[in-house]
Amino acid sequence: MAVKLIALDIDGTLIPPNRYGEAEHLPSKRVKAAIHRVQEAGIAVILASGRMFPGTAAIARHLELDGWLICQQGCGVHTISGDLLHEFPIDHERAMQIIEYAKSLDRAYEWFNPLRYIASRQSHHTDDYARVSGVEAEYHPQPERSGLRPTGVGIISSADEAPAIHRALAAHHGEELHLLDFPEVTVASAPEANKGHALSLVCADLGIDRGDTVAVGDSVNDAAMLAWAGRGIALAHSDRYALDAADEVLDDDAEPLARFLESLVSNG
């Protein structure tokens, strides 16, 4: 395949998974150099992250990228300057159903759009997500009364509780929502708000065929993107969703992403 565009996840892909929550941690010098070589070969590089726009843009600027950014699990597509090209708000009634379920479980919940993040209670999850996203977390006992039109909501729980919460929401909402089963939070967004759909829109706007794309990721929010791309690449530490969606899995060695990017250029 002739690669024309590469979409890269940030946390767990560009940045090692054990560094999540450390907003100051940046991609390695080798990864940055490999990205530059890929760009010099005429291949577009974009970021596709679960982070909100400010945190995604910070990494893009560090890497000296000027392309489009897929942010917040695919809820929005932005330019590096902040222009919003595509956005997918969640249906308000369904968002309210999710948070009512959170309240019935006595669990904290989050309510967000591309620039603001509001949670009903503070926790290490809310602190970490706001930190890597480059925003100040806002706390309100009823975020739904903030006046913010959300692109998504999430139920904050624990690694033990989250799978059951995800199963319950999936059984009740089916295809009505896009649900992400993270270890400590279950996120709900509009059905079309996923990295795969966002990547398809970017490629359509740029005139790039699906078969000429490569996507690299490691998590449940990357699965749709890995499945859509002409070549989906997962990291060895990836969760089961990413591994199932990927065409290939990189070896678990030092700097696997840098080595993969370098191979694309060296192979012509």
C-alpha cells in the first residue's frame, strides 16, 4: 500500500502508558525524529487522541505538526489553531439517562465538550484527565446544570466496577450511543463520535483513500480507528479492543513506534 497519512494516538502510543497523567511528559527524541522523516517523505501525520483539544495541540506543537487534530475520542476535529471542523454532540436526553444511572449507583460522573471538563466530584481520574488535556477541571454537584452542551458524559468508578457498568449501558442503549469501556470510567458519546469516523472525515476532506492510511493505537478508543484504516497497528501492551481491531501488533521492545515509523520510510 502507498501510505499517504498516518494517524497516531498519544497516551500509550506516542507516550508510554505508565506516563499517563504526566502532562509534562513528551514523545521521545527518536519518535519526533522519525515523524519528521515520515513527513519529509510526503506522508501526512495527524494526532488522534482521547485528550481534549488543548492537550492534543500541545503535543502536536512539540512535534511541529500543523495538520488536523482528532480530539476527545473523536468527538471533535480541529485545526492546530483551534478552529473546530467537525463536532458530534451527544443527544441530551440520552446524556441525562447516563448520569441518572450514575446517580443510582452513587458514582461520580463527568460532562464535557472539546474545551471544558466538568465533574460531579474530584478524583485522581478527573485530575489526571484534566492535566493531560491541558484544562482546569471544573467541579459541580450537578454538571448538567452548568449550561454546557456536552459531546460526551462518563461514569467514574473503578477497575472492578467499570466492566459491569459498561455491560449494563450496552444492554440498555445498544447502538444508540458509542460506549467506551475504560478501566475506571465508562464514556458515552454520539454513535458517530469515534476516532474511526473522525479519521474518515479527515481523509475525505484531504482526498486520501482509506487504503492509503495507517493508524496506530493501544486502547478501546482507538479500536474504531484501527479497524477503519487501511492498516491498523496496535502496541504489544494494547487492551483487548485494540488488539482485536488491529491488523498487526508491534513487538514489545524499545521504541516500537519509532522503529515502525522508521521502517515505513526505509521501505520506501
